[in-house]
Amino acid sequence: MPRQSISLTRPNDDWLKKMVESEEYSSKSEVINDLIRREREKQKEIDWLRAKLIKATESGFTELTAAEILK
């Protein structure tokens, strides 16, 4: 597994330590990897939504009212 050295602000390091001390995670690396996985998943959702919005915008506008669309 690749290793990486990073610098953290004191508040971030304190938070990481608390996460490990709470036994929710076994190491700081595990916390960081979980945060990155979550962010990657969030980015996938954002990319999917952005693609849907672009497709909808490119398909043109409708003359229907909101009530007609809901029917």
C-alpha cells in the first residue's frame, strides 16, 4: 500500500486522535481512508447529478405548467 506523509493542523490532528481513542477506528490512516472513500462517493453522486442537469438543460424547455408536469 502506498505511504504518504501529510501535515495536519492541531484541531484536525486532535479530532483524528479522538476518533481513534473512541475505538471507532483503529488508526488515523483508517479514518483518513474512510473520509476519502466517502468524498469519492459524494463526488460520484455530484457528477451523476451534474450530467443529468446538463442533459435536461440541453433537451430544451417545455411550455407545460408545473401542475401539468406533475400529472
